[in-house]
Amino acid sequence: MYGMAIERPESKQPIPPEAVRVFKGEIFGVYQWQQKLFDGTTATFEKLKRADTAVVIPVTREGSIILTLQEQPGKPAFLGCAGGRLEEGEDPLAAGRRELLEETGYEAEELVLWHATQPVSKIDWAVYTFIARNCSKVSDQKLDAGEKIALQLVSFDEFFRIATEEDSFMETEATVQLLRAKGDQAKMAELKKLFGLSDPLLRL
């Protein structure tokens, strides 16, 4: 991944070239097209499109994971990771670094792509999950008017527990990947290595 362009993951149901945008909102666009069915008839198919997202899991030089306790208008407070929408023309890595700095005030020595996927077949939307290694505090947070974010520093073991067990944690692809590694010592050791942590084994 180092020094290479990050390939955008493909949707399981791509929007065809002939699709027409019938609505443009602040976040979502709605696209429609005529789709041939198995019996030879056609029907109107529809799909949403939105800006891609960069999610960042920061790891401090001391080995702590930085979680965000977030409040946003109209929804309950939740625990999650730093991240947000890519700006127009912005690549995922640059977006990850920008969101990390804005939401936490930390910078990382390196960002490593952990996973990239389009999680919802009916939305053209890629989510890139990065591990931000060796993070250091360099500034205050620069939050949007619709954000309140408090930082929580936890151990890797506590991060694993929160992400896989706590209802207040906003589930992401990271949760899926962590659950796949649960109970598998080899996969857990690989995860700790990915996070830049020296302990070769996890004891949960």
C-alpha cells in the first residue's frame, strides 16, 4: 500500500452508464435506470450515490487506541472512530490524515489501509479503513458546528471488547474484521502487528 494509489472497491451492483440522476441532495444522489428482468420485461431500478468515507483508527506511540465519543444533532451519543467524507477530488489517504487531525488533533507517522469495501449494495459508497500508527498530539481539534467529540484512549484489548460487544459503538467494517479474528490466536497476532503493537499475542 505504501506509495501506491488506493484502488476504489467495486460495488456489487454498479450503477450502469445509462443511469440518470433524478435527485441530488446534500449527501445523496438518486440514480434510476431501466433493467431487463428474467422474463424479458423491464423495470425501473434505483440506487443511491454518496461521497466515499475514510475511517481512521489511531494508535499512539505508547500503544493506546484513540476512540471518539461523539454527539451529533438528532442522534444519541456514540463511540466510534475518527473519520468522515472525502472532499471532491480528495484521495482516501489524504482524507484519512485530514479527518484524523480535525477530529483528534493527532498526526500519524504512517497510515496503513486495513480494509476497503462498498458495504451496501444499494448505495455507491466506498469505505476505507486505515490504521494510523505512532500518533502524536500536534494541535487542538477543529470540529464542525454539528460535532462534539471527546477522545478516549484505551488498550487494544479494550478496543476489541468495545468494538465487538458494546451497543454504543458505531459498527463499522472494523467490527466485522475484529469478529472474524476472535478466538484465533494467529489472526489476533496479525492484527496487533498491523496496529504496530509489539506484543505478539493477545490475551482476551
